[in-house]
Amino acid sequence: MAVSLAADRVAKVVEEQQDEAKKSGSQLAAPDFEVAHWGIYEIAGLSKMSDDEFHEFVLHAYDARLESTRSTIHGYKGKEPIYVGSPDPDRPIRKEEVAEFANAVLKRLGSGASGTVIAWAFTEPAKRLADRIAAQEKVRLQFVKLRLVPLESPEFAAHITGAHERYADLVSFVLPPSVRVRKKKLRGRRYEFDASESIALNSGAKIINAQWDFDYRGNFTSSPGYELRRTKKGEPMLTAEYEFAAAGDFEIAVRVQDDLGGEAIHRDTFSVS
């Protein structure tokens, strides 16, 4: 959260410089910068990758090498074949994919080999097929034993952190909060905005901050006094009151953050009468 506040202040300085430049008749381009959190990867960002980009990212993080030719086997960790699922978290591994990968490993390495499937989630039929392959191998049928490794598992995190075990808890895949905002006119041009119904989607997370920008210009910069607001008990204030200087159409934004690194910006345009 401290990093987010610092980034907000940098953006605010640039916005003020742009206003001064506009008054003098010149223009100042806003620099584009990004705050990167080591070991924290937003699922929303990863889901926008192409299949090839996602496969390369996962294999590199898993300390595996990429297969040089396009095939059902996406890479290798040592001599063990790896299959990587879809970048879309809503597309779990299906039993057809397990069967196809098993056959590919069987053809490449023969019976008794093992392989790893890495994905966000696995359907129950896929899990049952993997178990059936393992059981049939025990009766000398030529099937491949597969290990299913969820992307959010400690095992996957351990492969990313390697020998640095103390960093294992820093590696996580996070979802942005689901932001819900209600607004209510109080009097005149004064309104109340409420983000208290926003939901943290990461397991065990809670909403810890809501910053408000009542003059949103495409880049989020919190309005003065709305950066880090707390009650007397230290709880986050998720509601805000604001009086607009004039009537008209305004675009506002709120940045909501949870305590596991999830963050989302919600924008809304409405008329002030």
C-alpha cells in the first residue's frame, strides 16, 4: 500500500505540471510508468497472454526449459515432460488433454515414464483419468503416471523460489478485488460514495484501502485528503463524501486494494445537478 501511495504522489506531481504547462500554452506528455511487485502476479494480467507466452512464463518460473518444436509436450524439467494449461483461469484441464499428453509422453519415453501437468485447475474427470493411468501402470499396462500441479500450490511456488526457501511465501498469484460502488446525493452538489460492498477475491484476503479520484483524467491520482483514510479505530474508510464545485458530467474513479496485493480501479461517469 505504501508503494501505491508513492506512485499516486508521482502521478499527482505530473498532473500538476501538466496543468501549469497548459496555462502557459505548452504541452507536457505524461510519462508512462508501472509498479511491479516481485513474486506477485495478477491472474487478470496473465490471462491476457497468448498460449505461447503463458507456456513460456510458467515453464521459466518452474525452472523448466521450453520444447523447441510445437507439440503436446510444452517443455521439460530435467528429462520429465511438462504440459501447461490455458492462461484462462476459467478453462481447467480436461480429461482429453490428460489422455493426449499421456500418449505423447508414452511415445517419447516409453512405459514407466512420468510427466507433469501444470494448470489453474483440473476437472474431476481429468483427475480420475490420471489416477486410472497410474493404477493401470501397476498391472504393467503402458500408461504414463502424471502429477497434477496447481499453479497456486506451494509446490509450484517452491520451484520459483528455488533454494531461497525464505521467499516462498512471497510468490503468489492474485486476483483484483470485485469493486462495487454506490452513490447517493446528500444535498446540493455534495454526494456520498460507498465502496464497502467491494469483495476481495483472494482466499483469506480483506479490503484494506480505498482511494478516490474525483477528477479522473485517464491516470489515477487521488484527490487531496482521500489517499489513506482510517477511522479512529484504525479501520479503512470505504465511504467518502465529496462536494463538486459545479454542475455537469464528471468521471470519478476509486482504487480498491486488499491485503494480499490485489488491486482494482473502478471508473464511473455521472451527472451532477
